Amino acid sequence: MITRVFAAPRELVFKTWTEPQHVVRWWGPRGCTTTIREMDVRPGGVWRYVMHAPNGVDYDNRIRYREVVVNERLVYDHDSDVDDDPRGFHVITEFHARGEQTEVVMRMQFASVAARDTARDTAAKFGSDGASSTFDRLGELLGDLEVEFVLTRTFAAPRELVYRALTEAERLAQWWGPKNFKMQSRRLDLRPGGHYHYCMRAADGAEMFGKFTYVEIDPPARLVFTNAFADAEGNTVRPPFEDDWPLEILHTLTLTEQGGMTTVTLRGVPHNATPAQRATFLAGHKSMDGGYSSSFDELARHLAAG
């Protein structure tokens, strides 16, 4: 059994457990990432996902929901997507409102002591105690959601083409960046840990540089990267603003397609930021909305041109 109190309302905590766009950002021990194959949160529904461990090994997982009481309770069986899996276990998770906070109580029941110990030892391989580390990540996400910037836009183009516009240097240079700036791609290395280095040139010839550092790549559905100002060599530098703006912004872009139309949801949060920087970021949402909306306008024109 694990009990943890989070500084967030119960409705928000429950959303982070049941909505894919939130789940992928915290589920699993620290150092792991998650790719969702399907997620149907209802009694009889199934959630299948792949856990990517830091040692390069992928683990298939399946959750079969038995009981779902919105904002209150989740009951499910968890296994490795194999029927009668001896390593499978039963889970009851309860969400209790404690004023403006939420107490989460998770109970995991294994078939045997040996099965429990195997699960514990597997988590230990990642230098983690598994569920406790996962709950730490959830707490960090809930803190980010308080200042998160979100922008959604639907484009008249297939998802594969939109994803290419987000990840190919020659296409990025045609729409990314502030209005009235000419973009130039310097280098793109599309892999986790790789960088996209670019130059933004104003009409008067003044130059600024930026850099993406890729965190997660799941084409054509999801892209995660940090964005920062840089120098001409690609080193991260302070933003050219007087206010205390965060050094890095973590961007998560998700792409969904329906009827030949692609919806892109951009989420941005300060990365490794101080409380003052987080407050500055929150106060800057209005100007960010204008800047990103302008870039998405250019992306729409680029996609329309093919």
C-alpha cells in the first residue's frame, strides 16, 4: 500500500490518472517513458502501453479496468499483456478530497510474496522503488499544470504531413519563430538527446538563436523537447529579456487525426525553473498565445502549400 497527499484538487488528480495526454508525462519510475497503444477508462475497458526503460528494454503492459468511479476510485488488473500472467497484480486506487488537497491510496495485491518481490526487484534495476518514484513524478506534473500554457489548433492536413513540418529542418524554417523574422536552420539531430539549432534574423539584421533539445519522439503522434535561447555555437544562454523568464521551456506536442484533419495540442511548462520564473511564465501566457498563434498561422499556410 502507498499513500500520498498531493497539493491539487481531487478532480485534477483524477484527470492525471485517466487522460492520456497527462498519463504519459508521469507514469512509470523516473527515467522511464511511456507509449500508449490504447486507453479506454471504463469498466471492462483496456489500457495497453509500452514502458521504455532507461536501459533500452521495452516492457509491454496491460491494465483491465474492473471499476471506475469518477474522481473517487479505480480498480483494475495489471499484467504484461499475457493472460494468466504470474507476475500480474490487482490494484485498488482511491482518491480522497482533503480540502484543497487530495490523498491517493493505492493498494497492490500480488498472487504471492515471490511475485511481489520480483516486481520490487525489477523496479530496483532502474535505481528506483517503482511506485514511490512514479508518485514523485506525478507531484511534479501537478505543480506544472498550475502554470501550464496550452494551445490547440486544427489543420487541414494529414497527421504525417503535419509531423514532418514539426520535425524537418527545411519545413521548420518556413513557419517556426516570431512574425517578421527570417528563420534559418543550422543543425537538426532528431533523436532523444539531439538538438535543433536555428537562427532568427530581424529585418534590421539583428540575430537571435534558439535550440530544441529532444526528450521524446513518437512519430507521428507525439514530440517532446525543451526550447531555449542559444548562441551562434548552440550553447544555451539567458533570454534577452529584463524579466526573470525561465531558461528552458518544456514543450509537449500531441497530434491526432480525424477525417483528414489534424489537431495539434501544444503544452508548455517551465523546466528546472525557480518560483519567480514560474510566476513570470504564468504572467506571460497572453503574449505567448499571440506568438504561438502567429507561428501556427504560418504553419497553416505552409501546409496549404503542400
